[in-house]
Amino acid sequence: MKQLNSILFLFLLSILMVSCGEDDAKSRDSRSGGAMASNAAERVYVAPGEHDEFYAFLSGGYSGNLTVYGLPSGRMLKEIPVFSQFPTSGYGYSEETKPMLNTSFGFVPWGDAHHPDISQTNGETDGRWVFINENNTPRIARISLETFETEEIIEIPHSAGNHSSSFVTENTEYVVAGTRFSVPYPQEDIAISEMKGNFKGPLTFIAIDDEGRMKIDFQLKMPGFNYDLSHPGRGDSHGWFFFTTYNTEEAHTLQEVNASQNDKDFIAAVNWKKIQEYVANGGGQEIDAQYAHNVYDHETHTATSTMMNKVLTVDPRDVEGAVYFMPTPKSPHGCDVDPSGEYIVGNGKLSTDLTVHSFSKMLKAIENKDFDGDAYGIPILNFESTLAGTVKEGGLGPLHTEFDGEGNAYTTFFISSEVVKWKLGTWEVLDRQPSYYSVGHLMIPGGNSRKPEGKYLISMNKITKDRYLPTGPELEHSAQLYDISGDKMELLLDFPTHGEPHYAAGISADRVKANSRKIYRLDENKHEFAATSEDATKVVRQGNEVHVYMTTVRSHFAPDNIEGIKVGDKVFFHVTNLEQDFDVPHGFAMIGANTSELLIMPGQTKTITWEPKKAGVWPFYCTDFCSALHQEMQGYVRVSGKNSNTPLTWTLDGE
Amino acid sequence: MKLTFKILSVFLILFAISCGEKEEKEQPKLSDPETVEEAKTTTAEVSNLDNKGVGPVKSVEIGADIDAALATQGAELFKNMCSACHKMDKKFIGPELAGVTERRTPEWIMNMILNPEKMIKEDPIAKKLLIESNMAVMANQGLTQEEARAILEYFRQFDQEN
């Protein structure tokens, strides 16, 4: 391997030396000569102080978070906590944000984040919100692109393996949440071997209102297959949603063999507009369900968790013409719809080919009742009659496809580790580039919308191996940036990613950056325990609970001397940051507190608790280097014995 | 985990012991009363009524009388946005503000509120004040020009009444 690398290096070096003398136009022509032969470095270089052209939101996979990158530089700009506790900011530790991680199973401190998708208006990404699903304890989150904070999380009842989620329809009417591990519906204690016919794979349609608020509109009670991925129709096919399925065998053990027996599984085509109408007219059945709905309010700086107890369920067979199955070979994984909405690509992951269905042919087949039997009463369309074409021998193990808006599609092949460019309509392969290594998802900004911004493509690779300096057995995953503006794809850059990015969503920075919030206004702070001026600071004892209304400003706490706390008390530090300037957070950390720090943005209030166990004088301090006097930003709490008579006092500079 | 805790405990105990020892040995030299006294008597009090400061405010119209409503608004803003660092009657984080309208031009005061980052770098008085305030930079509280004007009116009222 090493030797190979040296040879490769020398080879590239020689190309570089030769091409150095050539003029610009010529070196542009020699793009296929590899990154070093071109001006790749220049094209990903974003000069100090300058901004990237695109935001990319990468799922953090098993970190439970969402990471924000700039493209083309590949610089990580932020990690947004979503489904996991995040001690850096106190998310999931602070009293205000603990409710965000509440579920019907109680407090769940971790999640497996999967598929970010940006809200759309008229089929274009609009930069309002990012939605992302949690696979393990099924949930969907909404992240604001004004604050870059998680604002809402809704749990999906009756689901398991929330994987074919959280894709958005073209006017953000719905976000969907599918079920990858079919389960009893509703849950019950039955023998696993009785799975076949008894388990279900509900598809949940969550309505989004103008403020972004999520509400489960209905749940479609589908047969117990594994619903793997999905995408909405657009243009003419707007009003439909397409879901890939596998394990139509309904195997419950050794699935790597038993779920791969059928030559074809299905793409389920769901006419959601029909079902929306059906439920609006009183259709469906309300059944018991337990699920948490958690909402964060930027005025109270506090989240609330509401336990919901009903959901509307719809049997697809009760709505005429609502659901059809399109046979699709080889356990299809990705389910991608081209910008026109005409082509639905099934990425048969155990195949070398891609199967492309035609929406207009599908409508015709439905009209002609061109069926090939049914599955649990849902019509199966004749394979040939919906087939638009097949991309032959694209590679091994196709997973996902995105589009450039110029009539081309780009598919990742996991087993042969490459990205393949092919032409819609003729199905011919135009180009292929290796990925390092074993690419999973790919993303073109807007690449699954009506208007892709087809300049760059990133591949998210599952295996890193030798791409970076070694860091022991555990490595970050790796992404690669390709320029796709020419006829051939060009690899420009590798950059490490956090967790395991399952999919990403990208958007022109111009559609987002102007709306990005700088501070929270103090005069809008409605937190129950806020002290919005030093005048309002105080310490209040209620039995053994003590509430400290504290403020921060460069560079002191008020109060900074507190006495009269006793062993056995539960102390709530409610800390309000009085700063009103951009990027002046303060931190708060208390010695021995069994929780995280707080990182408090200007105008914000956050709370952690501390249960002092020993008498003494215990310091707290600011964790974020806030000014030249940051080291001085500290205070003391005097803790006395349980039965002491030390009076409760709080002071700053003796007052 | 447990081991770490044990080590930490031992460390804490050692720390506690060593702290007790130090106390007896010597007083820290930093707080030499004479040096502090010297620092206090420098130039913040120097009046410079030509200096309008650096920032958006080039001239301010000031009436002969106090606009009481405006001053009340300014007092409220001062409490919420400024009082964490400034007191009227004593030097706190920043300078004492009683008499500020007699020491500085109205433009200077408003520019200091609205444009502190530039003031502490470019304005000679603000530069000196920063040093006298132990390098505690003045925070930009994101106020509007109207709000800064209201605070100025509050200062004028305070200085007239005291």
C-alpha cells in the first residue's frame, strides 16, 4: 500500500511539474488527470474571513446530532445537538432542555440521527428549517435555520426503526416517518414467529403548519414489510410519496439471508392527497397511542413536553386508489425522484442495475388496472408497465441517487465504492469516480428538489482507513467533495465528518445567512426565572430548594458570593446573560455538580441544578473565555451543615 | 471512575493542606495600597469638552430643559442594559457616571454607548479609561441611537438634580 502511494505520489508530482508550464485553459482541460493536476486547491480554498458558498447539513448519525459544514471548504461550522445530550452547551442537561429528550419511554439521552431535509416552497429549498429523523426511538426533529437550534421533537408512535424519514413534500405540507422494523400494531405480547401477516409497517404523515409546528395528521397501516427510504413526488407527481421496501418475505430472523429471497420487493406509491382528503372528511379511526411532543420556546428559553394519547390510523385498503406497489428488483434502498417528478429511481442494493419507474406510466397502469396480483389487498402494478428504463451495470450495490438539474443523475455504489453519473432518459453511464471508501449517501445542494444547485456533490463514505493521519482503531468518517459542473466529475477535497452521516442537505448560503440570529433580546426574555438586570438578582429558598436568579456580564456574576446554602439543598442556578452583543456567550460551571456546564447566549437564561454534599466554600466560574478579565469571572457559594443557622445572603462587591 | 475519584479526593486534601500553609507565609504583593492609589488618580477626570468621540453621532440637539419622559425611559434602559457595570455614585466595573455630562460632550457619551469597540481603540479618553478599568472592555449592548439619546437625557437629569 505504502509503495503504491509513493508511486502514485511521484506520478502526480510529475504531472504537476509538467502541467505547471501550461496555460490555464489547457490545465482546465486536463481535469481528468487528478486533483493535483488541476487547480483543485484553489477551488476549495476559502480565504481567511471569507464565507463558503453553501451550507451543508450532515446528519451526525449515532452522535444524535446535526453538523453544519461550509462548502466548498469542508470546514465544520457548528454541531447542533438534536437527539443527544450535549454537555458543550448544556442541551439535555439544563432544566430548560431536558424536556426535549422526553419520550413515552421516559428520558432518552441519545439518538441515532439519519436524514436531514430542508423545508421547501414550490419544490425549492427555502432555508426555514431542517427536519431530521431518529431511527432508534422513533422521533422527528425540526431545527430552526434562524437560531440553528432544535425547536421541536415529535415521537412517532407504533413505529420502530424510523428510517424512511424525514423527507419533506414540495410545499412542506408533510414530513414523513416510515417504519423499517415492522412490529405489532399496536404493540402486543405475541410470539416473534407469528410476525407474518400480524406485524405492520406504519407510515406516518406529519403535517407542518406555517410556524413549522408538527402534528401527526394520520398513520397509514401498511403491511409488515421494511420501509427503507422515501422521497416525495414533485411537479406532476406532487401529491404522491414513494417508499422503498425490502423484506417483503416478512422474515424475522437471519434477515441477511431470509430477507433477500424474493427477486423483487416493492416501491410503495402513496397518494397522500387522497388520504389527506379522506381524513379531512372524517375518514380513519382514532386509536390509542402514547407519544411525546416536545417544543422549545425562544421567548421563555424553555422546552415543554406534552404526552399525546391518540393517533388517527388509516387502513390503505379503505381509500380507493391511495396505495399501489411497484415491483422493484433486489431489496431497493434509496428511493429518489428526479427534479421533474417523472422518474422514480429504485436503487436495488443487491444488484448491479438501477430500476427507474415512470410516473406517467404508473398513472396509465393504474388507469388500465394493469395489476399483477396484490399484497394484503394492495394492488401490485405490472413491473413492465411502470418501468421507464434500467441503468445497466452501473456498479455494485447501488444505494442513493441525486440529480444536478441538467438531466443527469448521480448514484453511489457501495460495494464497488464509486459515484456514477448517468443520463436520465437514455440511462447511459457517462462517468464514474472512485470514492474512498465505500460510499453510502451523496448530496448535491437541492439535489432532491425541483431545482438542484448542481455545482458540487459530496459523497459520505462509510470507511476511512488511510485517508488521514491514523488516530487509533476508531476513525471519523470521511466525506469527499466533487466538482460536477463539467462533463466529468472531479474529486477536489476530502474532509472528516462527525458520527456517521446518513445523508445531508445543502443550500445556497444566500438563502440562509441573512436570517441567522445574532442574539436573543433581553426585553423579549420571558423565562420564569430570568433576572434581566442586576437589580432583579436574588436568592429564594423554598424548603430545601434554593433558586438563584443570577446574571452574567463581562466579566462578573451577580451575585458572586452566596451564603446560607446547606448540605441536602437542591440549588437551581438560573443564569441570564445580560450581554446584547453578537458572540458574547458566558459559561457557568459549579464544582461537583452532577451535570454539565451551561453555555448561555446573549439574552438567554439557562438553569442547572447542584446538590452540595459537603460543607465548605465552593467556587463556580465562567467556562467561556469572555474578556481579558475572564479568569476573574468566578464566585463562591458557602455551604453549611444541614442544621446550621447561616443566614441566606447574596452579594456582589459587598452589596 | 472510582479510582479517578479517589485520586481526586487525595489531591483535594493535599490542596486544602497546602492552602492552609500558604496563608501564614506571606501577603500577596499585588495589593500594595500605594500603587493602587496612584492608578486611581489618573486622567479619567480630565475634562475634554471638544472631543465628540468616534462613531455615528456627529451632533446632538440638547434642549435647555430636561425632557422628563425621555429621561425616565433612559433610566429604565440604564437599569437593564448598563447597571451591571456602571453605578452613578461609584466606580464599579466602569467609571462612576455622576457628573459625566459635565466631563464629556453629549456626542462622546452616545458614541461610547453605541460604538465602544472603536472608541476603546481610537478615542484618547476611552483608551485611558480602558486602562484605568483594568482592561474591562465596554460591552456593546446593541442599543439604537434613540435609546442612547434617552440614556443621555437620564444622565443630564441626574447631573442637574445632584
